Amino acid sequence: MRRGQGKRKAEVKEEPCASRRRTEEEEAIQEARRRAAPSVREFKYNKKRVRLVSQGPDLKDDARCILYWMCRDQRVQDNWAFLYAQRLALKQELPLRVCFCLVPKFLEATIRHYRFMLRGLQEVAEECAELNISFHLLLGYAKDVLPTFVAEHGVGGLVTDFNPLRLPRQWVEDVRERLPEDVPFAQVDAHNIVPCWVASPKQEYSARTIRGKIHAQLPEFLTEFPPVVRHPHPPSCPAEPIAWEACYSSLQVDHTVKEVEWATPGTAAGMAVLKSFIAERLKSFSTHRNDPNKAALSNLSPWLHFGQVSTQRAILEVQKHRRNYKDSVDAFVEEAVVRRELAENFCYYNENYDSVQGAYDWAQTTLKLHAKDKRPYLYSLQELEQGTTHDPLWNAAQLQMVREGKMHGFLRMYWAKKILEWTRSPEEALQFAIYLNDRYELDGRDPNGYGGELTLVSLCLAGCLWSICGIHDQGWAERPIFGKIRYMNYAGCKRKFDVDRFERRYAPTHSQ
Ligand SMILES: Cc1cc2nc3c(=O)[nH]c(=O)nc-3n(C[C@H](O)[C@H](O)[C@H](O)COP(=O)(O)OP(=O)(O)OC[C@H]3O[C@@H](n4cnc5c(N)ncnc54)[C@H](O)[C@@H]3O)c2cc1C
């Protein structure tokens, strides 16, 4: 995106500012950003993160602003899409606007998810205001509201972030079709460290096949971010004030799934979780992350899912402790980079990422062969949802998810495999599992839930069944229902951790 004739550079100070007092850690991070470059204008921005959705000519001369349509990466700092938009705006000496399109419903999301998201966006809006950047909350689908916004505000160039899932991809396509031809439209992968389309040009088979590709490219992409700075070109008309509480009336979502207490939404709270992970839990990540009674996980998934915290920032901070906790840091990089980006790759390249047809042929075959096997128990969706099966560990895991919006990672595997065992078909298992996962998990509706190694789709049979079977479909005994798919049982869990303790912690109450 270039405009034929650049204007004279404005003499402006681009010092970052923030009225909320930064913590010591935030101040150190901000200093690191400043060391990377005073602003993104002076930064050597890696264009491989960007791809053009629609070409458009050079920026038109009468452009009045650059717009960042924020979707998935709901944060200001450490956001390559935001930075790219600011870079364009600084170069063209134009105001920068940011908008978010609030859709009335999204898959199985409930008020639990919407409140988490909207409270995070409120923080984004405040931070934007401090940086002289207008933030607009548009009610409705992007295809219906963005083209009008673009015309009304004289948007000269549009930037958005990237999500490999079907619906958000469709939103981008819909906007591309309706955007005036003279408005170039760029997309930036601000969620992955190695951009999804760069990491691999095809669907990868397993962590084993993508790991080397990711690690080879980390030196190029795992860099410090420059800061998003106070924007020197104010908008001609400021954004309308946002009636945050009133937005809720536009939503068509289930209000019965309540917010959770332990997870405070927003970037500041997410960064505090990262800080506590490094200080308190990182040391035991490599040894205790498969024990649901131990506090060893990062707990970052809700903030990573909503883009309130950047995975790249989490990795940069965690890696500073490799000298003390080598095994834990390496294990965290494996989960948060390799496995996570594998899931992105799966959803991006496999259009059946959430259905049984997405599974490899051998996996579909093994399941078909066992389709008529007698199920020891058959549960309805309601029985599963209420956690009233015969298995107290499964019920406890389900109740952890319902109450806290986050089931422990190890139990997610057990949980999904049992749904396969206790439902009429793999298709039904997958449908129930996705419904429950996306309705209750704060991190639900994420590529990790469909595609990553050892994730929902893998376990429930669609998608990449590589995980269940180790590297391939070898080495596991043929079992009823599961065929060649790796099995898990209660006795195995008992050998791994104190199952009774976990069951007591998430025992049913009368109201459940
Ligand atoms: C059946 C099933 C369903 C799942 N559904 C989801 C989901 O909806 N959303 C979701 O984000 N994750 C999902 N996962 C993956 C994983 O369980 C969670 O990411 C993890 O438990 C989140 O907790 P944490 O951030 O404390 O994890 P940590 O262990 O601290 O890991 C840090 C980050 O690494 C990534 N990660 C960890 N494990 C995996 C994995 N196996 N595959 C891909 N990325 C991983 C996540 O981004 C996670 O936040 C699912 C796994 C299974 C088996």
C-alpha cells in the first residue's frame, strides 16, 4: 500500500504514553519495545506476516485515515496487525482508526465469553484513546457495517488480523467483495509467531513434521515488537463514545452460563497471569503439567484465545528463564508454539477440521469397522452436560469446565475419549464434545480445540488422529469402539495422579 506522493514528515513526538500506572514488568517490556525501535515506522517490519486480501491501487490521495479492523487479536501492544496499520498511517501521515464488529452470536459462545471479550475490548478502547487512536465498536456483521464505515470515514487502506476458522475467513471474504475497489485490504497473521501461511504450505501430518519447520523459522520471527506509539495525526472527528453496557442488548446469546471469578478479562490481567506463571508455576511445568491437582500450567489460554495476550510475548518472557528451567521452558515452547501452530495449520488447510470427514482415511476406516461395537454406556447430551455419568472423574472434569470455564489440559483428553466411548457414533461424539467445549471453555471455539495434536478433533475422531495413535496408526492394540485409536481409562488416571482428591474438589452440589 503506497500513496503516490508522500507528504512532508510531521514534526511530532511519538513517545508512548499510558495513564494507567504500569507495573515494573510492564515498564521493562515497554523499554524492550522502545529498544527495538522508537516506533514501527523505523522498525524493519517483516512483510512475510502480511498478505494482500485485495490488491487495490496505491493509497488514494483523498484518503482520510487507515483502519485496523480488529477481530481476533484484541490488544494494542505486541500486535503485528495493529503495528502494520500504524506503520501505514505514519508513513502516509494519516489518522489511525480501529474498529471491532460485534456480532450478535458466534458458534456456541455465551455471555461468559462475550463479557470476557467486551471487558477486554473496553481496555483496548481506553488504551487507544490514550494513544490518539479512535476506537469504534460497530454493532453487526462486518459485511453489513464496514463498507459504510469505510465510505463515511474516507478509509484509504484496511488492515485486519488472521483466523484460520471458517466463519472469520468468510467474514474477510464478505468484506473483500463489498469493499470499494480503490481501498487496498491487507491481512496480518498477528496470532502466530511464524505466520500460518509461512510455517508450511500444506497440511502437516503431526508435531513431528511441523516442529523442524517452525524451529527453523523462529530466529526470523521470534523478535521483539516495537511499540504502538501515541499517534501524531489525530482523527478529524473523534469516535462516538461507546455505551458498553447497552451493547449487551444486541446479543443473542445464552445468559445462563455465568462469568467465572478466577479469570479477569483484559490484557493487563492476562499479563499478570503470565507474570505469576513465570514466578510460581514455570518451574514445575515440565514435571507436573499432567497432574490436574498441581498448579503447573500457565492458565493463559483464555487470554491467548481472545488475543488479549500475545503468544509471542509470552514466549519472549518465558525464554528469559531458560537457564534456570530449561526443561520447562522447552516444554512450554513445544505446547504454545509447536502444538498450537500445528492446530492453526490443521484448521487452515483442512476444511473439514470439525467433522469426522477431516480425519485421515485410516482413522475413518478403523472407526467404521467398530461402529457397531456395543457401547458400555450411552449418555444423552443433557446427562453429559450435567456431569451425571457413572464415572466420578469424568463428572468432576465436566464440572470444572462448567464452573471455572477451563478444564485441566490432561483431563481434556480423558473427557473427549470417554464421550466417544459413551455415545452412539463418532459423529455424535464429536458434535457433543464440540458443543460442550465451545459453550463452557473460555478458550473454546479455537483452532486448538479442533486440530492440535491431542486435541478435541484428534481425540474425537475427526481431523488429525495422528495424536491419538502416537505418530501414526501403529503400536496400539485394536480395541472395541476405539479401533486403533489410543485409549485412556480410569485406572490409568489413578496411576498418574490423586484422582480422589480431584473428584472431591469438583464434587456435584445440590444445585447441579
Ligand atoms: C479435547 C481437547 C479439547 C481442547 N480444546 C481446546 C480449546 O478449545 N482451546 C484451546 O486453547 N485449547 C484446547 N485444547 C488444548 C489444551 O488442552 C489447552 O490449550 C490447554 O489446556 C490450555 O490451558 P493452559 O493455557 O493452562 O495450557 P498450557 O499447558 O500452559 O499451554 C500454554 C498454551 O499452549 C497451547 N497448547 C497447550 N496444549 C496444547 C495442545 N494440546 N494443542 C494445541 N495447543 C496447545 C495453548 O495455546 C495454551 O494456552 C484442547 C485439548 C483437548 C485434548
